[in-house]
Amino acid sequence: NDPVASLNKPVELLARRGSVLRLREDLCVNFARAVSRGGALTSNLKRYDINKVFIESDAGLHPKEMLEASFDIIQDENTAKSEFLEAETILVLCRVMSLLAPKEERIYEFPPIALKSPIWFLRLTHTRLSDAILDLLFLPTSEAIRQSCLDIFTTLTSCPPTDLCNHRRQSGKHKRKAREIKVQKMEFVDKCLESAVINDNVPERCKKRLRLFLSFFLISSPDANKVLDVIYEAIKKIHHADVNSSNHTDEVKRLSKNCFVEAIRCINRLRQLLKAMEALGIVTATKKEHPHIGINKNLSYPAYISIDLGLRQKRKHFSGGMFFQAILLRDDFFQGGGETNANRIHGVGTRIAEGGRYDDLVRHFRPPGNFGSVQVNEYTSASIPFCSGAVFFLGKMIERIYCDAAHDENRQSHSFVESLRHSIGHPLIDHSIPVKCIVTSESGLDLATCAERARISSLLWSAGISCEYLAQSGVMLSLLRHLTNSVHEWSSSVDRICGICAILNIPFVVVVQPHLLKSKSAVKLRQTTTNTAYKGSEELVPILSLPSVLLERLSTQSDGRDDTHPTDLPNQPSINESSNLQDIECIYVGTDQYFDNSEHRVNNAQWKHIKKVMKSSTQKMASHINDFVDQSTPVVAIDLPFQVVRDLGSSLIFNGMSLGHSEIATKYPQHKKLFRNLMYALDALARKDHSQCNSEGKRHLTLFLYSILCDKYDLITLTF
């Protein structure tokens, strides 16, 4: 029996002075209370903890002490997508499970599936999905009746581990056996429902709806996406029957529709989580041959993901959202192909960890008045952040370690707790190694590129590079908030992020642009410190080569480091460099008109975007201008592909500035308006002091044509 799952109430003791003392029941409640009452000050952080918890003794004696570890991610809803925080929590779970791997690799093959020790699987659910299905089946709100139905869901809808080795026998030439299994499963469903009606007072009309729903789960599948499809088809059929029924009132039909919509929303949330897990490189035994997913040797992947509609935490701390459990199996579980263990479908294995979302727990502790504010005479309000965490039961894990250590002398001197501390000290690979890289976008640590940045960070974590893609550091949060107008304004320029990284001595910044990631599978790499030979502008690096490039440069940096040398200080731009950036003139050519550096535009959203593009273009061209030409060379930024920009430059060189009726206008008729605005911009430049006379008395103008879409430029000289 699992004592943690069987008890709900915390341990209460009588102190020496007669006051009631409540002991810590787990590591989640106190932290959730602190997050709730901290307001905006505790809305962006990561933490891990290893400590003792106490549960009631079965005999009523001294409380039992248990050692637990926890990992939590708290993030403001404006800065991250919740599914990636949940996937990152499961990624840490995979890292911790890899600590249970034996010294000698053990592989168990069930073609086409191959399992590697430790063998474990993930039970996954969404608690509101189960509630919506129970409401759709018109079940009473009695806790006893609903718990009985949840037990039936666990027994009949989730995939047992024995089906991993039996799955291939239920398809192809074994269709006859599959039909026999369906008949036997249906008989078992009828027995379970009869028992629920007699013993748990389940209404007879609910029994028929339950039978219709459970009839879709006669053949279990280890593929989580297929199970979600089956759930959707089952609730869709029930909902359509309710809508088309003449016996139901409008109120009943409205209830059925609301439950159906809520169930679809929860199914989509689980689908998004599965996609986020795949983006971070978390695969199951059935998908390890995926062509776009690299296998990380530092992770232990689950054998499969079981969608368990009856899964609930007894304490209900992880409630109102995603909830998962990691079940560890014995290595000899699949001996005999699972035939000897066919009668032990559920209750097998050891619950080694559990976790999920606990936003509702934080909301429960939030006080109604002032909180998280320096000024106590003002009312402050902060939205409930995304709260995702995992709890590891170290007693069960150490028991498994001791069993392996009895047969492996090399593991007897291994410090398991210290290795666990390193694993959940995420994203730091080692407690002595600080963050070496920040993954950002052109707009800073924004919400739009959270998925892409999480994917790149996962790749670097797998290579042993400590990096971050969210503003979790307290120092970085303070600097970002100080440099922005609003606390919730996270968009920032790359140069501002690089400046903060230089202050914090973070040497590298990876800039993710979605169009480059999609078209070229590449990112931009920028250096922030000066004690390296790679100082300079951004460079384009393929994502497959990014870990090796960073590891090489980090090793070069550490080998050549001298703490007493003045070049170890953060790279600060000099006065000359700052003034040079101000001397560069940039012109943005749009479809409707062109824009220069003059301050005569209204301060609207479009003008803010244009100013940001102009500033970014100027900074990117600064290093090239320093090396090749004079600082007065203007930059003309155009929203066109580089191929069009090259043709445009050739036309300007050989045919002059008359673009309205030239070959370039005929070749690209969709850009006629932009060509016209470019003519006006070039005419304005020619009237300024940028144009010079050559020996023949002709005037010439040298400028950069910069392609914003492709981040490339063309240097041309016009003669007129």
C-alpha cells in the first residue's frame, strides 16, 4: 500500500504550550502559499527543494518521515506558453529517472518496440476533462459515485503496461483474437457497471450512457494521440444523441453542449502538451525512430504515455489542470512476454513521482486585500501565474538504487542525492556552473516565440550547456523591469538583452527568428564578452551545429580566462561607437511611404514598429560600415526578399533612379508602390550632402540596400 495516496489530512501535533502544530505534509503547499502572497514579486522563478515531509502513522504513533524532492516553475502568463512549462517539468522528470539506470545497459526488445532500463511509463490526465465527461454522462455530484466511475475509467480506459508486448498481437493476422478480446472486455464492462449500480448507487439511466462511452475503449492503445481521438469520438456520439433526442429539454441540451465544449478544450490542451514534449525531445518507445527527434543519452524516456481518465491526486493539490504520475516497473516485468502478469493489469509498479499544475492551490491561498506591494496603503492585484511542478519520492528511488547496488559494486560509492540535486537544479547542469547562454528573439523574451526558444534551449540542455529562455533570474528580472516602462512589458531589443548578459557575465546570446528557423534551420549567435576571438556581429549558425560551436567557444574562453586582465570586464560600448551609431542614417521604405530619422510622425503603434526596425537595421550594419566605408553611408531598409533587392540594385546602377517604367517594375509588378516610394527616398538623399562629384563632374551616391526579410545587404553606388 502507498501511505501517501491513502491519507489526505496533514499531521497535527500538540506543542509543549498546548498549541496545535501542523507538520509539513509535502513540499508543494508552503511554496504555493508563498507564491500566492508574493504577488507579482514571485510570478517568475524556478526552484528545487529536498526535504522531509510527515504523514500519519497507521497505528496512530509517531508520524512517519519521508524524504521528498520537488521542482517547480512559476511563470507569468504574459511571458510563456503553459504547455512548454509543463513539458519542461516532464523533461526534468526524464533527467531524474535516468539516475536509476543500471551501470550495464539493459535493453528488452518487443519488436518494433525496444525498452531500456529503467522501464517506466507516464500516466497523464486532465482533471477537468474527466469532470466534463462525468457531467456529460449526467452522473450525480456525489463524491462516492464519481469516485466509483473514476475507478472504472482507470480500469477500462487506460492502457496497462502488459499491452506493450501484446499490442502487436491485436492487429494484422490476429484480428480474430482482437474480436475475442472485444467480446471479453464488453462482458467485463457489464460486470463493472452492474457492481457500480448495486454497490455505489449509480443511476440506471447513467449506466446506459457509461456503457456507450466505455464501448469505445475495448482495444487499448499505447499511443496517447489515438486515445484522445477515441475520447473525442465517444463524447461526440453522446453529444449528438443528446442534441437530436426529442426526450431532452432545452436545458439538458444546453448542459450537454457546455460539457462537450469543455471536454474538447481539455483534449486540445493535452494535444498541445504532447506536441510541446515532442518539441523538447521527449519521446516514447514507440516514437524513438522519429526522423526529426534526436535521442539524448542523459534522459530516460517513458515506455509509453497512458491517458488515464480516472487518475486523481488524493490530496487534490495538483488539481484543475494537467496531472501526471511516473510509474516504475521492475526489469523482469516483461519476462515471458507479459503472459504471466496478464492478470495484474493495474496496481503494478512503483509510483516514483507525480506532478502537474497547481494554479488552483495558489489561487486558494491568495488573500483578498493588499499583497506583494511595498506601499501597504495601496491595493495591488496580480494575475495567478502558471504553476507547474513535480514531486519525487526519494524513498522509493533509493530503494531501487540499493537493489541495483547490491549487484553492482561500482554504484555503492555513488551519491544518489547529490546527483538528484544536480538533475533538478534545472537548467543548471551543475551547481557550480552558471548560465552560459540566453535564448531570445528579436523582440526579447516575448510570448510569440516561446515555443521556438524552448526547442533551442532543450537542444542545448541535452548537450550539457546551461541556458535559459525565460526571465527566471531575479537579477535579470530586476534589470528588465528597470529598463522597461511596465512590469508586464517583456518585449525588448536584442542589444538590451546583450547588455544585461554582459553585466551578468553571460557570454552568449542566441537570437531566434521564426522565419530563419523554418527556412534554414538556423539561429543567430551573438557574443557579449570581450575575452574571445569571436567578438563581432551576429553570425548564422545551423541548430544542429549550435551545441558544438558553443562548447568549443566556451572551452576556449575558459582556457584563456585571466580574472586580473582588464578585458574580462563586460563589453561596454565606447563613446565613439555610440556616436557612430547615431551618425548612420537609415531610411525605411514601406508600401505606402518611406520613413527617415526625422521626428515628424505621430507616435502610434506603426511608427513604433518602424523605429524599432530602423534601429535594428542600423545596429546590424554598423560593424560592416566600420570595416568598409565611411560612417556617413546611409542605409535603406526594404521589406523585400534579397533576390529582389539584388535585382533592384542592379537596375539602379545601370538604369538610374527611374524605376516606374523600368524592367524591374515589369518583373515585379506587385512591388510598384514600394519602388515609387524608393524613388522618392533616393531623390531626398541625393539632395542632401551625401552625394559627391567625381573627376568627370558627375555626382555619385553610395548606400546600402538592406533586406529586412533575409537580413542581407547590397552595397551600391549611383551615378547621376
